[in-house]
Amino acid sequence: MINALFICREYPPFEVGGVARHAYYLVNHLRSKGVKVHVFSFGDPERSDESVTFVKPKSSIIEKDKTSILRDARIPLEIVGFAGKAEKMLNEGGYDIAHVQEPYVGGLVRYKNKITTIHDTSYGELKAIMRHPLNAQNVKRALFYAAVGFPMEIASIASSKFIIAPSDEVAEELLKVYRVPPRSLKVIWNGLEEEIYDKTDISRMDARGKLDLPLNKVIVFATSQHVARKRLDVLIEAAKIMNEDGAENIKIIIGGAGPLTSFLKKKANDYGLNDVIVFAGWIPMKKLPLYYRAADIFVMTSEYEAGPMTLLEAAINGAGLISSDIGGFASLLTDGTHALKIRVGDPEQLAESMRMLGEDKTLRQRLGYEARNFAKKFSWSKIAEETKGLYEETLNNG
């Protein structure tokens, strides 16, 4: 039996973004395939058990919203301490594999059989930030990726036998920018936990009833961290265009939070959209599938993504997808078949696409049907099998 230690920044119930859910589902499916997995992550130590060890953070490393400069300044020192504790666990626990789920916290971990998953790169994050106004929150994030993120990625690449990328786009960045040797790079796409997120046994109206959402509106749903590369400002701009054109049948639900939440809320308020847009905050895992099911349309406005699980989770519920035309899963979607694709940062095209889907139920249903078939191709069981195979290859080449 392979014995692996997962080294994470976040793990449920202490979620910052999609990486926590990625780790959670992958760990569960690896265990079902006979891999013994223990998780080491930041969180509340009182929630630790035989399967996970949480370390109490002294910095802002798992905080979701605006953070203080003092707590931000503690992050580098905390990463050093976290790496030391991880190494101690590895050496004392007889682990075969160290699987770092985020190089930001595992870059300094040294172990003979280390694998690192790089979900998205500091290079990609910085490119996105630099295309936006450098307010205080964006400057802080840019400094983190430049001073901490990029060095930790380099350190993790140098100390890992294999690097996992969740998409061809991220793999290309790792090859060209980070100079990862092709033989050490593996593309393993993210997956879908169909049993949890497929709520097609519940009608859309029943899902809305459970969430107290309007029954007589076309529901548009988007959820993500509120950071620059997600371009949620484009969705708000599109809502403004529709509102000025007299559209009254649209209700937009924006889930998630982050450093740009206040900026986004102010923009919506300034545009007089408080009756059109609802900011739902961080949605618990238990409720998130209901939101996907309640939505007629799911929108992803990002300008940079790796393998966003939200697209799969919305697709499995038959929502009409609108996605910016970028890499990751979006690059696998066929425009007009699985989704309507829009140019990055184009609110006029987004408004037109939302209007089209909002008025044409037949088109929504057709796109939803094809999107659902697309999502079914990506199962966590398959992803876990590929990951286990990489563990075996690592050990065989030891």
C-alpha cells in the first residue's frame, strides 16, 4: 500500500478557493483505490483527526477577504515553519510520497519522493493583476506572487520528481517560463464529484425554493474568488448594459468573496444594480450544488484559469454556460455546442449572450444537455487512478 502525505494550504472546512475541494475529492478517491493518505494543512487543530492534521495559522495565509499588513507580513516566516513541520511528519511517518498541493506552502519541503501540483502560476496571476488598476489589494497580491509565490514555485519544481499541471495552458507556462523538463511534467485534469453536484433529481424551481430565490426570473450564477483574474467586473458591466436596455427578467447571483469584494459591491451600487445583483458570499459546500441547479445560466468571466471545477459543476446540472474564450476546460468547450464563448473583458458581448440565453429557453436547454455530457467525461475516480499511477512511477524510478 502506498502511503502519501498531502501538504496543503487549505482543506475543508477551511476553504480559500477551489484547491481545497480539489484536494478533498482527490484524497477520498485515492483512499478508495487503496492509497493511504494523511492530510497536513492550515486550519483549526481541534478539527484534526486520524486522517488530517491542522496547524493553527498565525498569519493571513487562509483568510479570504481583506487582510491586515501585519498578518500578511507573517506569511513568509509561517511558510518556513510549516515546511519544517511537514518534513518532520514525513520523516517520522514512513511516507512513500509527499504530494504538495500548493507550492506556496510546500516549496521548501524536502523529501526524496516529492510531487507538486501547480494549479495556476504566479506568472499567470501577475499577468492578470498588471492588466488592472493597481489598488492596494492588487498591489499586495502582486507583491506576494513576486516575492513569495514565484520563488516557492521554483523551489518546489527543483525539489520535485514530478510536477502536475491541471491543464495544457498551465503546462505550457511551466515548460516555457519555469523551464520544467518535459519528462517531469504531467497533465492531469481536474475532476467532477458527480454524486455530490448532480442535482438533476431536483427541479430548478424546487432548488430555488430551498434557496429563497425568485421563481419568475432567469437566474444567472457566477462564483469564484473575487480577484483580478476572475474579471467579475465584466459581469457587473454587462448587467448595467442590460439594465439600461430595460431587461427586467434577469437576477444575478455572485458567490465567493475576496480582496475585490468591496470594489465590486460599490460598482454594482453605483450602477443602481442592487435589485439585480445579489452577493451571496462564500457558499458552503452543502449548498453550492443547489445554486448550480437553481441557475438557468452559469457565467465564467475569467481571463486566466487552469482547470476550473465550477464549469463542470454547473454543466452537470444542465445550466447554459457562458465562458470567456481562454485555456483550461474552456478551451475544450465548443462555441455554440457546449457553451457560448465571449471575448475576455467584453461586457457588450456578455450582455448579448445573457440576453440570448435568457430569451431562448430551447437554446439554454440544448447547450445544457451538451455541457452535461461534456462534464461526465471528467470523473475524480479517473483522476485518482492517474495520480496513483504517477505515485507508482515515482516509486519505481526511485
